[in-house]
Amino acid sequence: MKRTKRRYLALQVDSEGSHRPKEFIDAVWNAVTKLYGEYGASRTSLKLIDYDAEKKTAVIRTSLTTLGMLKAAVASITSIANNETTVHVKAVSGTIKSLQQKLG
């Protein structure tokens, strides 16, 4: 069986209020499901690795084959928990360690 390659995305969450990690990942799942349906969402292997409400940053993991889908879905997020929000991809990497190095 072939190992699935993963990618880690560092995200910047621009919002007036702060959100809980569950609210954030629910918004990401809803955006993926809205754009690609349940089948597309199931292919992403999406997982929240880290969420910092003070710095308004997040790190999520996805499979390499669905990286483009996830970038598009994240860009389509306009609100989280009824607060206007935009989410930007800051960096993408194959390991968490190199992602942290890219972010400085």
C-alpha cells in the first residue's frame, strides 16, 4: 500500500473577534463541502494541527492531491461564527518543521 503524501498549510485568520478552534475547523469543513461536496471533502484528509487565537494563525494538514482544493475552499471563507472573516494561506510545506522555518 502506498503512503499518502501530506502538506501542511500555515493560515492567517483576519477577523474582528477571536474564534475557538472548533469554530474555525467547522468553517473550513463547511467551505470544502460547499465547493466539492461530501466526496471531495472526504478526500482531503483534513486535520487541524494548531490554532492560536491570539496570533490568529492556524496550521492544517491535507493530502497532496487535494492541496489546490483546500486552498480554494479556504479562500472562500467569509465568516466564522457570524463574524466577518478572511483566511489567507501564508505558507505550504511537506513537514511542520520546514513550515515553521519558512515562517521565521
